[in-house]
Amino acid sequence: MSHAIETHGLTRRFGELVAVDAIDLAVPRGSFYGFLGPNGAGKSTTIKCLTGLLRPSSGSMRILGLDPARDDLVIKRQVGVIPEEQALFERLSAVETLTFVARVHGLDRATTRRRIEELLDLMDLGGASGKLVADYSHGMRKKLALAVALLPAPRLLFLDEPFEGIDAVASRQIKELLAGFVARGGTVFLTSHIIEIVERLADHIGIIHHGKLVAQGSLAELRSGSKAGASLEEIFIHLVGGDAENAPKLEWLA
Amino acid sequence: MTGRIVLALAWLRWRLTVNAAKSGRNRGTLERFSRAVAAAAPILLALLVIPAMLGLTFLGVLGGWAAAARPEASAAVVFIVGISLLAPTGWAFVRPFVMAKQGHPEREELLRLLPIPARLLRHLELVKALLDPLFLVFAPGVLALAAGAALGGRGLVTLVALAGGVGFLALLACLSSLLSLASQLLLRDRQRGELVALVFILAISALGFLPQLFRSDARTLRPPSPPATAEGAARPGHAGPPELEELPLGLRVLPSFQLAQALAGATRGQLAATALPLGTLWALAALAYGLAAPLHRRLLETPASSGTRRTERVEGAGSGSPFVSGPVAAVASVQLSTFLRTVRGKATVALPPVLGLFMALMLTRWNPSGVPGFFASPVWAPVLVALTAVLNLGVLTCNQFAASGTGLVLELLQPVSARAMVRGRALASALLCTASLVVAMVPLLLVVPRAALPTALAIALAGLAAHLAVAPAAAVVSATFPKTVNLSRLGQEDQPHPLAHLAVFALQGIAAVPPAACILVAQRLLGTPWLAPVLTAVWLAVAGILAVAALPLAERALVARRENLALVVAGR
């Protein structure tokens, strides 16, 4: 099976800290890949390396079969990203932000207009499309970031906590949209702390802990290695070493 | 409980300062150096405060002693007190506004969520005002007046200096605190705040010109001549400072002159003349303190609002122009839009035309007779306007990448090459410079004498040439020393990295030499004034070609530093 994302020994250091430690990702094309890990495990650093925001300290990677070091712009034309932190111009409106993205992707005027209208409707941002991003709430910014990622009709989506701060109605619509995107052959690489969402949407899972990839495979493969009927949450907690029984109980808390 | 909260808040302030210096330990050498330089600036300021404070304390003691022990010097002392304390008085009015535009609303929000009495939070504003570096510099000097007067052996002067000094400082702190709360209320609506900030910047800039413009004496540029009236000549003892009563009313009502008048009354032993200004100081302080409470309550109890911009038209994607590629045009267009929607952006573009208009009005009333040197020629006006336009834009261009904020990350994630990012920004700033210079120069070109027209035209072209020549270096510098800025705030928050600013400022000076030489050669050596704009236009073309040729250097710098830039704008 060809891979949308493939890394070998991908490592990223910040001084003494090894944020990502020689991970070998294999994300099949047309899959919904859930990338899980506790806070500070290295999920966002991995996404930043894969999307070109950070250079790996060592290791190699191929995105959609291409080498990011050589084909940076070719890859970016086929990829949509919601990064961990906001990546929006504060002083542009939603329409202007999307127009900028359309222009740099070379979309024609009619396509741009149609896609912007549909995306703004989907994200329920139509009423605020003329407001500057500076005046947006956290959830509205997240929705706009998702619209930005979807606008150029990418083949691969990197979504870092896309549902954070998004209301239930929009969240459901987005989940359906992403499922449809994968059904049509697109690939989603998603990180989320909401394991239920990942369990429902993802068909492949990777779990990172202290910068190392501790598990990877289809959901069925992960389950086969655990006790029968284990939920993804149980598998995750088992792998990252969570110890609920010995955790402080805060009995002073009324 | 209050003491515990105050200690906790002092500890918070201390940790925020210490931790700010600690950040960036896991970053590259250049970024660590860059942060160290940026962190050193406030430390240098603090080091300057101490000797200034000591010096003014000494002068305060000396002044107090002279006022008490040397009757012949007392008039001069009280006048100097009134004049020198105009600085903290003026700052008491300006500071709240500047601080409100550069504060940390999220920190204020957190404090409001904690169990801290509202009254204590309000008093914190007073403490902040008193701990302001400028107040810290002047406050010991003000209090030292009483110590000096005590040394001079005059009980009344000592008492008045003490009561007046404390009253003066209390008034400034209460006034500053009141205005700070008012500013926070006014500025918490983003659009309203930005509009007010823009008006504030333009007003402050124009303030220096207004007196010149509205003087009844039309010779605006002529230095003030000494009084040669018969009355002046007949008052041999009047060579010193004027009597306080002779000062304009607008000056006499200010707190610093209230203190001066109280001191003057005390040195003359006139209790009545002392009581009124002293009472005014204390009454105003009490009024400002009293008004702060309802204002603070309103600030806490009413929600902040945010402005809307109704431009919901869905625009199509342009495909660039015959001269620039689509991505370059897209980057340039976004740069122009985002920059012009910030206070700094609006001020950068609006200031030169406003200045040009003022200069043009001044030139219409201008009389060169008796004006020495450079100012004898009307070309000083276009020189000042061009300098303002180019220097103001330098503040943007030396931090052009980080100034995009997190929008820069959006660009880095899109299929936009480093070439398009650099060229788009260079195009945007060149367009801004051209537009700003053209609009600013039109009124000047209409009013300058015909003989000065070619030079004025050449100066406008020289300004643009200097801007273009520096563009590649500015891009390199801004990739090397980025700083997160908020161009809609005032003070440190809208300022670029000091090293970047300094480097671009120096380069602008160097870049101004060739076009200045073109003008001098045409006028002085060849004696053909109309050759000046022609030569400068040729240099402008050369500078443009050189700039375009050098842009790949900036592109390489951007590629090398893009990771650091992405981290800096993300606040890492």
C-alpha cells in the first residue's frame, strides 16, 4: 500500500530536549489516521515537521510520495493544515483570508467565490465574514482555520486539535465532512485529545509518548494486542502508562 | 489580607520579569543573542533612573535651601520648580493612554477573577502610577525641596514644600490612575481604541506645529527676539525668570505651577497666597481619587464590545498583474491591507501628509529674512516630510516578517515561495512609501517658491530611492532579528527589535548619501537646479535595479531563518 505520509527515524531536538525521537510513521493513502499522545508527547512537533514549519534534526520523510526538502511547494499545493497555534492574519476578514489562500493556490475567481460561500455557510461564519479575525472568538478562529485548510481541495489534511472550541453542531458537520473526504480518497492526519472522536472517525492510529511512537496500526490491530473489547481509551492509557489508581485523589477537595 | 495580596502581586510582577529573561533557552545562538539584547534595554533604562533620581534629589535639596535661605534666589527657584515639574505633569496625562494601549488585558482579566477586593485593584493603579520610571525620577526631588527648606531654616517654607510636594505627587498619581481607568474604558472597544490612538499620535505630532501656525506674528520661523521695549529696558532687575503671575493662565493652573505658587507665597511669608494653590492641589487630588471609584466599577461591571467591519462581499481571486506574479501580488495585497488596518500603519501613512499640510501652511506665512543656515531655504520642509515618511516606514520594514504575526505561519503553510514572500513585502512597502510621499509632497510643491521646486521634487525622489536601496537589507535584518509586535498598541509593543531598528536606521542614513550628492552636484557644482530631479530620478532607477538584484539575499535569509520566525510569531 502506498503511503500518504512516511517517515524514517524522524527526530527533532530543541537543545537538550528530544521532542520527537526517531519515529517511523506510515499513514496509508485514503486513511483517517488518529495521532494520539499525552500533553507534551511530541504530536504538534511531529505535525510541524511534516508540514515544513520545523526542520527535522535527523531522519527522512515523504509526503504524498514527495520529498519535502525538494518539493516543498508541490506538497503544499496538495496539503491543508490546521496548526496547533492560530495561523491567521488578525487584520483580515474571513473572506479576505480565504481569498488570499485562493490566490496563492491559483484558484480562478468563480471557483474561489463558490468555495468561499460554501465554506462560510458550513462553518456558520457567513454573518461574520466581514469582521476582522481580531474580533473573532476562539471557536470562530478554529472554524476559519479549517475553512482555510479545506479551500484548496487538498489531498491530505493535517488537523491539530480541530474540534477544540467548536460547537456541537459545527463539530458534527465537520466530522461528516471529513468522513466523506476520506471516503473519496483523501487522507486525514488528526491529533485530538478527545479519544471518542478519534475512535469513531479514525481507521488507523499512532500513539506517541515522550517523543517515541509506542504503537501504530489499524484500530483492529491495536485492539488485537490488548484485552478483548478494550476501548481506544483503555489501550491509550495502558500504553502511555497512566496509573489512575495511584493518582492523587485530592481528598481535601469538597 | 491586603498585605498578603500585595505581596503576592509583587511576587507575580517579579516572576514575570525574571521569566521573561529566561525564555528561549532551547533556541539558536542568534535568537538567544537577539533576546538578550531586547531584554537589556529595560535594564539599561533602570540603570539610568538611579543617577537621575539622585541628581534631582540633590537639586531638590539645593532648591529648597535656596528658596528658604536666599530670598533673592527664591523667584528663580520657584520658576524652575514649576517648569521642571511640567515633565511629570504632562506624563501624568499621556501615560494612562499609552499604558492602556500597551497593557496586558489577559493579566487584568485574571486578576479580576481572583478574590482581590475591587478597591485594592483600583489602588494598584495608583501604585503603578507612582512606580512609573519618570515619577520615580522626580518624586524624591519634589520631596527633597522640603528637606532643603528645613536646612535653610524657614519653618513655613518647609511645611509648604512638604504639604505641596506630597499634594503634587498625590494629585499626579490620582489623576494618572483616573485617566488610566478612563482610557481602559475608552480603548477596550478595538475600533474605537484604534481610532483614538491614531488621533492621539497625529495630535502629539502636530502639537509642535500648532503654536507656530497660530502665532499672531506671521514670521513663524524666525527665532524669538529678545524684548527690546522701553519697559523691558527700564526693568534692570527683570533679567531673571518672569514672575509667576505673568505666566499665561493655561500654564499657571497646571499642578506644577500650583506647587510653585504655593512655594512662592511661602517664601514671601504670605499665608493667603500659599493656601489657595495648596488647597487646589489637595482638592484636585481628592476629586480625582473620588471619581476613580465609579469609573472602576463601570470598568468591572460592563462588558467589552468589539467593532464590526461590514465588507461581506466575496471577492474572486486575482491572477496578479502583468508585472508581478499572482503570489507576489497576493502577498503584497495582504501586507497592504493588514498594515493599513493597524494604528501604526495608519499613522505611518497619514503622518507625512499631515506634516506636509502643516509645513505647506507654515510656508505660506514663511519669511526667510533673519533665519539662519539650512532653514533659510524652503527645502527644509520637503526634507522633513521625506525623512518622516522613510524613517516611519523603516520601523515596519525592519520587522516585516514578524509584523505579520501568526499570519506569517499561514503564509509558510501555503505554497508561497520565499521569493514571493520577500518580493510581495518589498512591493507593498514601496507602494506605501510612494503613496505617502506623493500625498505629502503635493501641498508642499504647490507652495514652495518656484526656485525651490526642482529641489523639492528631487527630495521626494531621493526619499523613495533611499527606501528602495535599503529594502533588501531591511528584509535580511527582519528575518534575523524578529520581534512579535502589535502594531495597534503604543509603546514597546509596536516597536521592532532594537538591533533591527538601529541597523535599518543606519542603512537609511547611508542610502540617503547618493541622492543627496545628486542634488548637491546639480545645484552647487553644475548650477543647474532642474538637473537635480533628473539625476535623482536616474539614481532612483539604479537603486530600484540594485534592490531587485539584491533581493535573493533576503530570500536566502528568510529560508535560513523561517523556522525561527515561525516560532517567534507563535510566541515561543
